[in-house]
Amino acid sequence: MDININGIFIGLATFLIIGLFHPIVVKAEYYWGVKCWWIFLITGIIGLGLSIIVDDIAISAILGVFSFSSFWTIKEVFEQRERVKKGWFPANPKKKR
């Protein structure tokens, strides 16, 4: 009997990718503000393209998760700006507001 661990692998990778993107959103908004959104757009497009051309289904799925997490991060960077304005996160004192 063969055991298929692809689901566990994809689930773990998804968990780690989403967990990694939270501090990235916070740091990106802190240092660059919302003007860094295009970096996440390009990263997402590259990840999407790679997910299409990769043959391995597990790697393709993980690249898809990474890609759409990058796209979601664009929205989150703008929402992070609002969270900073509300005082929920610290503002960068060196950045003009």
C-alpha cells in the first residue's frame, strides 16, 4: 500500500507560506508604505507562471498558494496602513505620513 503524503506536504507548505506573509506585510508597510504593492504583484505573476509550467502537482500547488498569497498581500499592505493609522501597529518615525 502506497501512502500519499502530497496533501500533508501541500497543507504544511500553505501554513508556512501564509504564516510567512504576515510579518512580511507588517515590515513592508513599515519600511516602504503601500508603494511596495507592485513587488507583490510581480512576485504573484511569476509564481503563477511557474505554477503553470511545473509538472509536479505538489510543487505546482505550492507555487499557486504562494502566488495567490502574494496577490492577497497587496490588499493586506493597504489594510496595514489603516491599522497603523488606528495605532494598532507602530508607525515608522523616519517615514513621512
